[in-house]
Amino acid sequence: MSRIALITGASSGIGKATAEAFANIGIDLILCGRRQDRLDELAAELAQYVKTTTLLFDVRDYATVSQAIGTLPEDWKAIDILVNNAGNAHGLSAIQDGDVADWDAMIDGNVQGLLYVSKAVITGMVERGRGHIVNLSSVAGKQTYANGAVYCASKKAVEAISEGMRLDLTQHGIKVTNIAPGAVETEFSLVRFKGDENRAAKVYEGFDPLLAEDIANAVVYAVNAPARVTIADLTIYASAQSAPTIIHRK
């Protein structure tokens, strides 16, 4: 029997790469995001390999999340793998200069959104006595950096939630994996800098950044580990990176 994975933020970046990697190993896909056109395009592309369906919602809206996941057809309800990938960074400024709207977006998306989706999926996993949750944190959750206090706080929260999930859910046969990527070249910096392409591009200049596929490969490794193995926590840096803001550029 093939497994079913629900992936948030599946329309781009790490989420999209994870969907593609899962399709390559025969995992059926519930692709979730806020851009229906991109979800439809990805679903059609991967449908030649596995069964696919899409859910359109913003993880920050609990009512919509609960309704969308709750109304999945019966043959999609037994979710084996949840990849909490949706998240964001907004702005890069000292705490005294921070934009409250940016703070709300990060806390709501990175923390509350992860909890909302997890709440909608975990009950079924507990009932079935099996499952695997993969939470995408960040190296910002390992070490706070200047001008990123709220983003770092939101990712430290993901780390704490992952740890707490493991404490609560292991007894129910549910594995929990926390993956903390370093500098990955995706749309992340373009969002952080509000569409400023020049500023976003500079983040990845002078070194070889991680690719979304590198993180997707780690997710596949975690979910394919033997039943006796739990990959609890995995930190992934680019080879030129030694800390969140220390990158050795050429």
C-alpha cells in the first residue's frame, strides 16, 4: 500500500522539491498552498507517477485549514506523513525598528500555522497508531542573529514544538523529525525583502548555497529510515556556512 503525504507550502521551494522527491519513491501527495495555479501545475506534473490532490488554504486561518483537511475524501484521509513546510520571513531589522505586521505574519505563519495544520492531521495519526511529522525549522532556531529576533523566535518555537510533539506522540507510534536548513536558495529572501530582487540575490552571492532538493533529500531520508530509527533533529548548512550569518564568500 502506498503512503500518503500532506505537504504545506508545496507550490514552490522546499515544499515543491519534497513533493517531487516523494513522487519519485511512490508516495501519494496532498499538495497544499495559497496559489492554486501552481498547485494544479505541480499536481498534473506528478500525477504520472503517483496519485495527487490539492488543498487551497492559508495555514494562518484555522477555520479554513480545518475545513479543507476535514473534508478530504475517504481515500485521502489516512495521512501517513505530514511535512510542515509553510513559513516565511518578513523584514530584517533591529527589534526597535520592526514592523508589527511583519511580526504577525511570521508568528502566525511559522508557529500558529504549523500548529493548526498539525492539529487537523494528528488526531487521525493517533487513531491509526502510526505516522510521521516533519517540521521545517531553520538554523535561525538554533542561534539567534542580529536584526532577526522575531523570525529566530518563531523558528525556536518550531524547535520546541517538535521536541514536545516527540514527547507526546512517540507512545502512539508517531515519529517526529525536525529539520533545520541553513542558506537555501529559494524565494525565501525575495519574500523577506518584499520583492527586492537585487537585495535578495546578494544573499546568495559568492558561495554555493543549498538547493531545495538538498533539503528534500533529507526529508526522504528521514521518512524512509527503518521503523526502529527516528531522525529526531537534523541541521543542514551550506558547505561555506558555519553559522546562520557566517558565510565564507569568494
